Amino acid sequence: MDKLLVGVDIGGTTVKLSIIDIHGVMKTKWEIPTNTSEGGTFIVSDIAHSVEDKLIALQIEKDSVQGIGIGAPGFIDVGKGIIFEAVNIGWKNFHLKDEMEKAINIPTFVDNDANLAAVGEMWQGAGHGAKNLLCVTLGTGVGGGIIAGGEIIHGESGMAGEIGHITSVTENGAPCNCGKKGCLETVASATGIARLATELLSEYSSSTLQEIYNQNGTLTSKDVFDAAQEKDALAVNVVNQSAKYLGFALGNLANALNPETIVIGGGVSKAGDSLINSIKEYFNKYAIPKIAKETVIRTATLGNDAGVYGAAWLAKHK
Ligand code: ZN
């Protein structure tokens, strides 16, 4: 039997697990809740027991598992597998690699979850094996991963790839969780898109979004994309603004990194072609013509599985 890999993606509410062979074929996937009580002390043993139970159920010898890859949020020393801080989970200076190897006796490798989502898309998703790839995830926040020459770019202290905190040159804008103002995240995340629309309501009294807001007391990014589909002027304006900032950030990143493919994932990317097409339009304006012509921009294809594919790739690659 081909050697197998275990891919794990630790999130604030669930841990996603999978068994994937070294060719990237997923054998099975499942989830367990993330037990964040007592500073996340139970998470490692929960994962170890769950993996061992699954191997027994599938009659897979432990020896045939080559390694475990784990994606985790927060700031990580990837060499030592230490999580400096993951606020949602409760870990602080947590030796994830060592703890997991102690618990299950299989070599374990750790990286940032956004980086591994990028790798997952490179290996088995929209990246189609591209060795130079940018991945931007538009969810509650804006995450990013940069792959150059087939390797994850970590930077000097593991902070590389924070695409969401590229900041508008005007320096005006809404406050961001990172402490700055006007970051890409404040205008291109689901939260940011809903906020932009809410702020513009008073200028577009006939917008259908006004009715939705009156009814629900709030707007979601999905409301905005649905309304944009129906050519609602307010919604079109907001989607256009988000696309402009994304096109600006990605165009300039592409000028520096010359990726083959840019993959756009996360909940917001489900808005579909209209968003991608608008991003492309602005991207072409900001990228050097040769780069604009040659860079492919596509929607992510792996959805929530990108992280476990990337984690399995990490275990294989290391
Ligand atoms: Zn920021």
C-alpha cells in the first residue's frame, strides 16, 4: 500500500482531519470539536486518540503513516513547531510538534493554517501544481499565503503572507484588528464588505439593501453580492470598491513576486465570476503589462479541505 499522510487543520471551533495518500488522494476526512478549555491542553490528546481510532477502524497499520501535518492559526516557529500565540485556541508558547509526537509517535510538522491552505490549492486545487502562487482567503478576515519556487515563504519571523494588512496609500480608513487603519481586510473581508454597504445606505435610499437592513437590522456580504447580481447601485459600488483594493494589492504583489497563479478563496469568493472579473480589471491596471497578461486569477476549488490537503503536503514534503 502507498504511504499515507495525516492532514490536520485546527480551527477555533473544529479540528478537521484527513487521511491522504502521498499522491494526494484523500482516503477519508472527519471533524472533531476543538476543546479550548484550560488553555487548549486537551487538543493534542483529542487529535491523537481520534487519529488512532480512525486507523484502527480502517485497518491501517500505524507504520504506513509517514507523517502528520498540522495547520494552526497564530504566530508559529515552523522549524521547532512552537505556537507563540493562538488567541482563539488559548495556546501560548505551545510546543505542538513535540507534544503531538509524544502523544502519537508519528513525525509531526506544523505550519500556519493560511500558508497550508495556499499549499493545498497548489497541490490539489486551483493552483494546478504552480510553483509560484499567491493565495488570498476572503472570509471574516483576509488571509494570505505566498509560495515561491514551490516553497512557502515564511519571512524572517514567520509573519510573511499577511496580505490582509496591506494598507491603502491614502492612510484613511476603518480601524483594523492589527492596530492599523485602512487595511485590505477592512474593505475586502465579509465583515468589511458588509460595513462598507451599511455606511453607504444613507446615500442610496432606493437600494434593496435598505429594505433588508430595515428588516434584519444588519447586512451581510451575501446580501451585498446578491444585490450586486441584480445591479443594485449601492451593492455594485461596494463590490467595485472591494475589487479595486484587491486588484491594487494583488497587482503590486504580483509585480514583486511574479506568480503563475493567484487563487482567491474563502466565503466571499463564492460571490463568483462578477467579483473575480472586477478584481482582474483592476489587477490589469496595477500589474506590469507582461505580468497582467500572464498571471492567472482563479477561484479556489478545495473549499474547507484546502487546509488538510496542505497539511498532508507538509508531512510529505518534510
Ligand atoms: Zn490590519
